[in-house]
Amino acid sequence: MAVAFTREEDYEAQAADLPDRPVSAHPNLVTASGLAAIEAELAAAREAYSKAQTDGGISADRTAMARATRDLRYWSQRRASAQLTEPERQDDVVQFGGTVEIEREDGRRQAFRIVGEDEADPAKGSVSYVSPLARALMGKAVGDTAQVGGAEVEVMAVR
């Protein structure tokens, strides 16, 4: 069938069938700030859902309603499964919620906070506790080394 003969609502119907956002199989460990961020996302999803209903819901804009419904399901599930994790601080030991500074073989130093999956943002200095970097470093102390991505890194500081 030629594109000229497709109906606009066919595209809208396809857009309305958005797949669910994938949910990790790992426990949903969160820091206090991560829990607050999930709650903010859930509130935003509820607001978007209400707005989509107010604006006419499915009959007016199936895409907006589908997106709002999908996000509301995702953030509701993430909030329900969130496990606030604030381990007792151990000096100089890499753990969930803490920040670790590493030195790479080429001399570059980087610092990362180890957080939950939803709050991880490597560009802003936070990595998920299930990331290869975090898994290699958890439990290490200042002066210990770990293999990360085929290269060795040394733990320089823990905060």
C-alpha cells in the first residue's frame, strides 16, 4: 500500500501501543536522594496522566495517553520495589551510597558515587551498583586495585 493511502490515525494507533519500559531484575536499591527522585518522577507521571485525561484522553491524543500510562506504570513499580539503603559508613571501604576516587593506569583520576539504577548518571559522576565498575570496586579499600574493563584501577579515596 502506498504511503499516500495510510491514515493518520493508523500512525497514532501504532504510537499508542508503546512497549513497557524495561524493569531491571536486580533489587531496586536506592539512596535517600534516589528515592526522592523516584517520587518526583512518579508525581510527574501522575500529573501527565491526569493532563492526558483532561485533554481528551484516548480519543484526542493516544500517544500522550499511552506515554503517560506507560510512565505511570513504570514509576509506580519502581516506587513499590524501592529499598532505601543507607549502610553504616565504613571508613575507607567502597560501598553503596559512597563516593570512590580511582586512578587509572594512564594517571587519570575519576570519582564516582555508587547509587541505584534509576539515579545513575555517569556523566554527572554516579554509577549504578550493578555496573561493572561498581561491582569491581565494592568492598575494596584505599590502596586496593581492581580490574575494570581489562585495565587496572587503584582506589585512591573513599568518601
